[in-house]
Amino acid sequence: MLDKQIEAALNGQIEMEAQSSHFYLGMATWAETSGLNGTAAFLYRHSDEERQHMLKLIRFVNERGGKAHIPMLEAPKAEFEGLQGVFTTLLEHETRVTASINEVVDLCLSRKDYTTHNFMQWYVSEQIEEEALARTILDKLAMIGSDSAGLYLFDRDLEQLDPEV
Ligand code: OFO
């Protein structure tokens, strides 16, 4: 049976992953309507992957005798200050997600729930990759600046990039 405090923390994480998916959907829509189809494709895939992260948690909570709560979500941001604005917002959000995952891991250790601790390790590794990817994208954007040929190639490359590297 899942410890009640752990169950609440995992439900909080379900909300964060759902919110990530929702936020990235807002970014994808912005990109698609700004003529950035490669970026939109990347962000739609990212949004789908966040939904998978949420589902994985939902199934875990329910299978361990807890009850997953499907949260109400905050409306995603619809306007951005260009691609820099999108990926800065994304990195800030992912940093919050990482902090939240670390809190769940801490709680697992203090409650001696090694099963959930083990399950959460996948999320710990995933966060390292997601933050690194967002930083690489921001570095590339800083290099490109306002060069339109560079932005065209950046958008085209993002179409092929897997958010779950
Ligand atoms: Fe679920 O990895 Fe981002 O938020």
C-alpha cells in the first residue's frame, strides 16, 4: 500500500507533468501559427511525451493501491517573445519540474519507500536530458541571433530532433 504522503507527492508530480504537456501544446500552437513548423513539430512531440510521463505516474499510483487524481490545469501561455522566449520559458519550467522530482525522491528516502524511489530514478535521468537539451537549444539560438538563414535552418533541424534523447 502506498504511503499517503508519497501518494500526495506523486499526485503533485502528475499535475506537473500534465501541466508540462499543456504548456508545450501552447508553445507548439504559437510556433505553428508563427510559420515555425519544425519547432511546432518538436513541441507537439514534447507535449505528447510529457503526457506519457504523466500516464506512467498515474498507472504507478493506481497499481500500488493509491488513487491518481486527474488535475485541473492552468491555461498555457499563448504569446512569446520569439524562440528565445519559448525555450527560456521551457527551461524555467523544466527546472521547476526537476526540483519537484527531487522533493519526491527525498520524501521516498525519508519514508523508506525504496520501490517508489527506484521508480523515480527514470524521472531523475530524464530531467538531466531535458534540461541539457533546452540549454543546447538556447545556446544555438544565442549564436544565431537574428540571422534569418540561421533561424530557417534551426527550425528545419528541430523538426528531426527527438525531445526524449
Ligand atoms: Fe516530464 O519531463 Fe519535462 O516536464
